[in-house]
Amino acid sequence: MNEVGSGRLDEARAIAGRLLKLRPDLRASYARQNFPTKSVEWGDRMVAVLCEAGIPA
């Protein structure tokens, strides 16, 4: 998430690729369960950023 926010999309995608090799079943939507937030908007943003990095929704 930090890489995307910092504009380092290539690095974010490389990291996402490594994560998906370790956990092929990983989905961006899991962030809502693993990192609960008080704000729906922040949860939506987490999922969007992870998708932008290449993690499937």
C-alpha cells in the first residue's frame, strides 16, 4: 500500500507478484477482515490500492 501511495507502482506490483506466489488465493478484499477500520471509506481505499498493485479483488 505504501509503494502505491508513494507513486512506486512498479515496485508495488513486484511485491504483489511475490505475495501471490506465496499465497495464490490472496485477495484484496481480505484486507477488510485482516485490517478492520472504523471507516468504510478507508477499507475501500485499502482494497483499491491493493488492486492497483495487482492483488485480485
